[in-house]
Amino acid sequence: MNAQDLDEWIGNIASGDRQALSKAITLMESSRVSDRDLAAQMIRRLPPRSHPALRIGLTGPPGVGKSTLVEALGVYLTDRGERLAVLTVDPSSALSGGSILGDKTRMPELARRENAFIRPSPTGAYLGGTGRQTREAILLCEAAGYDIVLVETAGTGQNEYLVSTMTDITVLLGLPGAGDDLQGIKRGIMEWADVIVVHKADEPNDPRVREALRDLGAAAHFLEARPHGQPRRVVAVSALRGTGLEELWKAICAIREVLVEKNLLGALRAEQLVRAYRERLKADLLERLLGRREVASYLADREKELREGKISPEESVENTLAFIFAANSK
Ligand SMILES: Nc1nc2c(ncn2[C@@H]2O[C@H](COP(=O)(O)OP(=O)(O)OP(=O)(O)O)[C@@H](O)[C@H]2O)c(=O)[nH]1
Ligand SMILES: [Mg+2]
């Protein structure tokens, strides 16, 4: 594809052609070398935005109701005239080898909206730990003119943390009365959250809902402040009943206002890029080193020594580093 074709493709995305946007996201998800080249070119050529979109990450344990909440909040927002893009990792599509139905059918109302775009991606596309595909998909949705980009990630492994490294605001969902830990939320993850939702609060006066609000509020209080300085808000929501959506949206907007007013958005996103660079570098460096035959065989020998009890892990690391750096300073 030549530069002219690429610019035409980008033009189609910018003018609201969903198929062009979908195809571009598929390109970002590909790991083929030739696709990667084209993807990188495309990202470089995307036109700058006059005002930034709002990037929201939504995370929480499986089954907590993330997709249902995206649908309810999405309908609420599109009714207010917002243009919304949803990126969602669809675990079922990984099993079926990339079928694209899954989460779209869980958002039937939103999927019909003119000013909403929903993109489910197979889990596999997001593995690899750096979240590159998600970051690039966000940029594409922004180039397509969406005001809000919502990313839903399954709350397993490091995804919960990862989503907070590429969005402006992280919303974390927990369930009332979920028992262990805090309503099903891992304490460490709360640190990354800006807004905490007690979800499936179908009956606001349910004592379990009140207890969850109290517990999570107290736990949030003892955490270190977020960089924007706003306290973490805890809100009760029922996507099923459509209650608490306004309060949730207000909590998100309050943080957005502070980010914009204090001019923090640029710095936040810049730090995210630096972090992405460092993590990518670490991963690639390791992969390249371990991919070298002489390094792999040196490592195999050290592991053999370790198994035979001939050397300590620490000494092995020292020797291995000396070997790698000696080999590379020649
Ligand atoms: N009672 C109640 N049930 C809800 C609510 N929201 C979602 N559910 C139900 O919870 C179940 C899981 O909902 P999903 O939206 O698929 O949950 P999820 O967090 O996206 O799940 P994964 O993407 O698989 O991690 C479904 O049966 C929903 O109908 C709610 O507000 N109240
Ligand atoms: Mg879901």
C-alpha cells in the first residue's frame, strides 16, 4: 500500500466510515511484520486532534457486569449527544477463534446507536503485556472523532492494572457481599482506580450495598492520593435498573475537569508513553537476548549447574550478566 492509499484510508476513518475504522483496528492487532510496518505508518500519519477525547478504562472481576454497564452508560451518554467508542476484550471470541459477535450482542441497544462504535477483540490480541494494540485502537477511535473512548478489560491477571496505564480515568467494579478481600476487589488494584463502583446495587437500601459503600469508601480513604489529587469516589450502580448512572458520570466528569483545569492530561499521557516505551524495551530486549543461540545455550548450562546444586542463583545471575555484557562489548 502506498502513502496515498494510506491517507485515503485515514481520510475514510476521519469521515466516520466504521468499516475503515474496524479494518484499521484489525491491522493494529496483527503481529505480521508487514502489517506492523503499515500499522506504524498509519499511526504516524493520523491527524492531530483539536481537543482530546476522554479515555476511560473499565475493569473488575469476571461477571461483575462490565459489559452490561457499558451498554447502560453508553446509552445514557449517546442520548446526551456524546460520540462513544467502546473497545472490549471478548473472552468468548478467543475460544471460538476470533468470532466477533460476543460482546456486541451483550450491548444490543448501544450497537444500534448511530453515534456509538463497539469493537470486541479476542483476548489473544491483547496478550503480550504491553497493551500496544489497545493503545493504538484508542488513537484510531480518536482519529475517527469519538469524544469518549471506553475500554472494557476482563479483570484477570495484569489487565486491570494495564488498562489504567493507557486511559485517563479508571473505573473499577466490585460486587456487594462478594466476601473475600473487598467486595471481590483486590486491594492492590484499588490504587489504580479513580472511581469505584459497587455494582448490581439493584436495591439501594440493601444492607449489603450500604456496607460495601462504607467498606470501600474507608479502604479508598487510606490509599495514597491519585496524581490529580481528587479523592476516589465510591458509587452504587445498577446497570440492570439503570440507577446510579448519573452519579457515576458526574464522578468521572469531576476528575476530567480537574485533569483539564490543572493541565494534567498532557503530563499524564506523556508519562504513560514513557512507561510503555520502557516496558516494551525491557520485553523486546529480553526476547532478543534469549533468542540468541549462544545465550540460550549459556543459560541452559547455568540451569543445569543450578539443578545439580553446584552454584547459587545469585552467582548464576552475576555470571550470566558478565557473559552477556562481555559478548556485547566486543
Ligand atoms: N442483578 C444485576 N445483574 C446484573 C447487573 N449488571 C449485569 N448483571 C448480570 O451479570 C451477568 C454478567 O454481566 P456482564 O455484563 O456480562 O459481566 P462482565 O463483567 O462484562 O463479564 P466478563 O466480560 O465476562 O468479565 C449477566 O447475567 C448480567 O445480566 C445489575 O446491575 N444487576
Ligand atoms: Mg464483559
